[in-house]
Amino acid sequence: MEETRLRHAKKIAAVVGAAALLAAAGCGKPASTGGNGNGNGNEGSSGNTAKQVTACMVLDTGGVDDHSFNQSSWAGLTDAAKADPNIKPSYVSSNSQNDYEPNLTTETNKGCNTVIAVGGLMAGAVEKIAKANPNQHYAEIDAPSTVSNVYGLQYNTAQGAFLGGYLAAGMTKTGKVGTFGGLNIPPVTIYMDGFWEGVQYYNKKNHKNVQVLGWNEKNQKAGTFANSFTDLNKGKTVSQGMIQQGADIIFPVAGGTGLGAGAAAQASGGKVNVIWVDTDGCQSAPQYCKYFITSVTKGLTTSVKGYADKVANGDFPSGNYIGTLQNGGTGLAPFHQWDSKVPSSLKSQLDTIKQDIISGKIKITSPSQPK
């Protein structure tokens, strides 16, 4: 009897052991955090290996926290990496224009899958390096593609700035608004052109005579420029000069230098306000948010992320991307603390003007518009 029970127990143990082995086999390998989840591109023993992509960015002067185009471009690359951990982003800063070629060369020699150059001033250096390295992929922000292995990302910010100029003309109490740039270059003057045109359109539609200090689209060689994208004090001095001439809204197109306009507005005790550029100023420079009526945005973050996503999928686009009002490449940021202060009638007019620009009913004439 006892022997029978022992034989029965052994049979049960064998069945249980076999079931355990079958369960383990059914599960296959242990759960893996590889591939798209672990950031190193390995997918365990399955053989399904996701390729790691290195995306290297060369920043213009001003640093990665310039509250402007460097910061927005880097945000696009880091956003892409957050969405796809197989993308490995890095950046190198340029202290001056003399750093462009060395930085581009260094990133090229690192074997990056793509090298992204930030700023139109780098265009000549990008073209030179790209021609010397035809098998390397590049992207150039704020300049058109001139070589087959360079993808140009451009933005028709004259469209967004037109709305900003119309808004400024509708909000000024003194009848004078001002704009200044960091340098007299197309990525800067395109904003100033659009702003100037928007003010002229407001004057025509409303029988007003709002004046623009610092720029006239008809004379591309003149205008007010700080000759810097990093000197906040210079931006404050330039802004204060315009304030002394009667301007109560300033439109700085000067990167970090433009923060001087925020400082000048703050010093005015609320008599002067600002329309920011590139980024939503209330997010990139929140210390001055109460003085920012709105911002004329450039869709750098979204377009850089879109490019990096394509690269991660093995697609290296050629030619040019042009950001517009229609595709979200430019526009106006929310009014934030000014939302209740901007008349509903003015908001309605801005909506109509936006659609008229998109449809072509309103023709913008800035010579700096990308083709």
C-alpha cells in the first residue's frame, strides 16, 4: 500500500515538473526592456535590433539657453530622443563665427548620423563641409539647401510677424512702436519686414498713422541693430532709446540681446510692453511674461523633432522645409496675461488676416521670404 502511494506521488511530481518546463518554454525569454525602451538599441536574443542614431547639433553663439533659436532647436532634438530612446542627441556650442567650421568638422568626424547646424550665419560653413563630406547627412536651420546632402529648414516668419505688427499697431497708446535686430541678416530682417508690413496694413485698414521706429522694409540697408545676439545690456539701451522717442511696444529680433527689451519694459513700470520672437516668451523668459503681449513663433522645436524622427527611421530628406502660418511653422503664441486686455474685435481681425495670408489674399512682400 505504501509503495503504491509512493509511485503515485512520483507520477504527480513528474507531471508538475513537466508543466513548469512547458510554462517556461511558452514564456520564451524573460521580459526585456531592450529596443525602443532601453536607449541602447538591443533587443535581447530575439534578433530584432533597433538601430541607434546619433544626432549631433552645432549651436550658434548665445548658448543652449539663449531663450531663442538655439534653445528651441535643441528642445526639438531632445523631444525626439524622449519619444525614441534610440536617438542619441548631443550638441556643441559656438563662441564665435570662427568656431563654425571646426565644430562642424569635429561633429562630422565623430561619425554622427546627421549634423544639424543652427543659424543662417553657418550656411557657408555647412556648404563647404558638406561638399567635402558627400556621404555625411546635414541639416541647416534658417538657410536653404545648396548641396544634395543638406536639408534646409526655413521659416516664413514674415507671415507671423505681420500679425504681430498688426497687433502692436492696434494696442499702442502712443502711436509709435519699435523693432530692432541682432544683425542685418535675412533670418532677422524677415521678422522686421513682416512687423513693418503688419503696421502699414493696420494703418490702411483703420485710417491710422502708427509709426515704426527702427526699420522700414523699403530700405533694407538701414535700421537699428544691436550687432549682438547675447548682449542684454545693449538690448536694453537700444530699447530705452526707442522708448525715449515715444515707442510703447518693442519687437526685438535679437536672441538673448532681445531680453534687454524685457528689462526696459520692466523698468518702465508698465508703460512699455514687448512682442517676443522665436519662442513663446512666457515659457522661455517667464520673468518678463507680464510685459509680453504675445510672441511671434518660429516652429523650430516641432520641425527639428520631425527631422530627427525621419532620420531615426532611416529617412534623410533632401531639399527644403518651409514653415508657414498654414503648417504651423510660424504664428502667434497665446496672449497669456494679456488675453483679457486684447480687444475681442482685434482678435477677430487677426484671425481674418491669418486666413487671408494663407489664402494669398494678403501678399507679403519681404525680400527675405524663403522660396
